[in-house]
Amino acid sequence: MKIPLTLNGVKMPFESDIATLYEKCGSKHILPFVGGAYSQPDPDHFRLVVVGINSYISPPDWPKNDQELQGWFRRWWQQAGHGRTSGTRPDTYLYYVRAFKEADMLARALCTTSNCVGLQYDGAPETKRGFYATNAIKVYTGEEHKRSNLIPGSYIESFAPTWRSELDLMAQYACLPHLIIVFAKGNIWDLHVRSLSPVANSGAFTVTKCESARGHDASRIWLDSGHTLLLVRLAHPRPRFPRPQPRNAAWLLADAEFRQFAEIATPT
């Protein structure tokens, strides 16, 4: 599926290259949500990346047209946070609503740090200009990969080159994120940690240093360009079973050690 190369007469080469990259994953690939701070970057923009696990499609819902399918993920993210329609139904699936709210809360807190002071963050539900959203698994999944805890590690790893290429494109187009949130644990979290280490360098996205926060599944990443970003793991915002420890944005921001690591000021 070819996405439009212009928006209001402005060329969108980053989005075009991202679409071309995802086409290599097969006809059932998702298309990431790409906010305006990525498609039309400015040095003063605050940007974040949100990474989910997979997008499952039940057997009766698979469309006959792959091009229609490819745009679903992007639309689900576009609609997140808009409220409810018809008075009762949410605007999109619950995961996207909660993931948007969790990511937005953490992004707003990070904007107060010395590394991000002066940056403009647009997390408005209607635009989400500061957002780039994708999945670890870059294609829609059926029954065989419905349950994330049963997805083979080798299958997850097969999408690692696409993720690294996404980061390389962000570096090439000067739209690097300041925050990456991964809503997953286990193999998926480990993959993203490894991909942001110096040993994974292979393109324009070049890591020079990585510092981890012990016990918090968070890392600060330094790039050769001088850019720094924060990598954080949050729990899946729509768990199958209740958790004694939520590990959501509010929980993380209430932790004094994490706030000190991320250089987020303590509320007075």
C-alpha cells in the first residue's frame, strides 16, 4: 500500500520510506502511526515512540483486501483518546486508549527535565504530533500468534532488522525520539534493549553509551550526534489478569529512584 507522499502540498519522504520498509514484511504488514513531529520535524519538537506487541485479527474479521488491512493499525492509533462514540462505545480498542494515556503521562513528565526543557510536545488526542506508534511484530497476527507469551522468540527476532531500520531512518531524517516506551516484557523487551546498545550499531542510529536504572527496566541512551533518549518498559495497559503491581506510568513516576534517574523533578 502506498501512502500519500504529500500533506497539504508538503512532501512527506519519511513516511514514504517507512511505508516502503514495512512493505518488506509482507502484504499483511501494519503501517505505523506517524505524527507530524516525525513527518515534518523541527529541532524544538519533543518526540516519543510507543511499541506494542502485536495486532491480532480474529478469523471472521480478516478483510479480503490487504490494502484495507494495512491501514487499520494507524487508524486505531489516530482515534485513541477522542472519547466515546454513540454515547457508550469507545473510539477505538481499549489497548490504544490506555497506551496513549500512559505514554502521554510519561512524556509530559519527561518534558520537565533539563534534557528536554524548551522542547514543544504536542500530545493532543486529535493530532498526536509527537507520537510514533508501532508494534514489535510488524504484521497482523492470527490465531497462531494471538497470545504474546506463546510467540516464539525466533519469530519476534525476525522483525528486529525492521526496527533497527526505523531508528536509522529517524536518524537520517533528524526526527529522533526523546522517549521510547515498550509495552511488553520478556523477549520483546530484551530485543529492544539489545537494539539500543552500542554492539547493535550498523547504520545512522549510532549508540555511544547506555546506562541502565537498576531494577526499573529503564535506560538512558547517548548517540554519537549528542542526542539522548530514555528507553522505558511499561506493563501492557490491558492485561488479561489483574496485577498486584501495575507498573504503569503513575507507578513509575511515583518512584523516587526512577525520577532521579530520569532527572524528573519531584512534585512539591
